[in-house]
Amino acid sequence: MSRYLSLQDLEIIADGVTQKYFQFLQAKPGALPPIDPVLLAEEIIHLNVRFLPLCSDGSILGLTAFDDIDLSFFMSDGSITTQHISNSDVVIDSDLQSNGVPGRCNFTIAHETGHQILYKLFPADYGMVCNRKTHILNRRKKESHNWVEWQADSLASFIMMPRLLISESMSRFGLGEKVEMLNRVFRPTVFQHFCDMATYLGVSKQALSIRLKQLGYLDINRDYLSNPYELLRIYCDESELQQL
């Protein structure tokens, strides 16, 4: 069983990591740069980020191991390749690096780094959730989430989008103190500023919208990111339906 950490616990852990990152870059409040997850993983957590072809169908986005191990990977041409993975490696599918979706790649790096951070902090608790023989955790494109993956996802979000950096970015991209409505059809200028902010931070628009809701910068009831025309949908109550 892994240690049960709240969102507040995870954000405190992430804040400690990102503060060391900004100190490493000699960045001062008011001029904080976006998070480079490779630089953070390698310089702050002392990991080694590697890009390798992990599978033929792209279902495995990344993995990390808590012990040295040799792993075999099945390639698209039917061949099998074996790679030595050390306990300080964060391995990302090379297709993810080259597919033109940097937000997913960055988040996967931060996710696997999150596993390593939690393992370093709580080895007795965290190591028990891994396969006892290989001590491997991997991030799949589609999988049912469990507590361990939820913690790594949350930690990755806090690492890529720390509170102070989000605050500065809201000002930098002219979004003010709050986005009243995120809608590409009815608020195109605001939506473009939001997209520019996501690109600057190196995250997906979906990840940024979730983080803005957590921090109170985006109304949880007025985010029309997936369907901008939801605003126009008309709902009838039961009495009106009976009159039709």
C-alpha cells in the first residue's frame, strides 16, 4: 500500500522541488521561467531522462524503475530489443517526443519523475506498490487510474504549474485575476491568451484548465473547452416539457 497523500501534501512536496529548480536557475519572483521537466529531473532529482521506443502501438508513454533491470521491448517490425534500465532512469517513449504534442511529453516526464520523488521520500511505503521482482512503474496511454498513478499525476501537475508561476503567467498573458469564461467561439481573444499561456508553460490546454480551476482562476461552471457551443444549449424543466 502506498502512503496516502492529500493534494495539499503533494503541492507542498512539489513546491519544495520547484523552489530548488528556480534557485538552480537563479530565477527571482516576478521573472520565473517555465519548468523544463528534463532539466528539473536531471539537475534537481538527479535522474537520467532517456527517450527509447517502448512499444509498437504507443500504449506505454513512459516508465521508471526503482532497481536496475533489463527490459525487452517489442518493435513495430516484430523485432525485440533489450535495454538496461537503471534505478535512476526515467524512460519516455521516443514517439512521444517526436509526435508534435509537447504537453503530453512534458507531463509524462514530470509524472515519471513524480514516481521517483515519492519513492525517494517514502521508500518503505512506496516501494511496496511496485512489482516486487522488477520494481517498475509505467504510464500507459489508457488505463484505469489507481491511487499511485493519481498521486504521480497530481504531483506532475504541481511541478509543471506551480502556484507562483501560474500567478505570474496570468498577468504576463493578460488574463487578469480570473478567466470568467474560457470559450474559443464567444471569447476568442481570451481563449488565444489562454492557449499562448499553455504553450509557454509546455502543458496541454486541458491540464492548464484543470490547474486554473484548482487555483480559482477559472470558474468550474463556465469552462467550455471541450464544447464551446454548450453555452447555447437550452434546457427545459419538467413543467415546460408537459406543455409541449
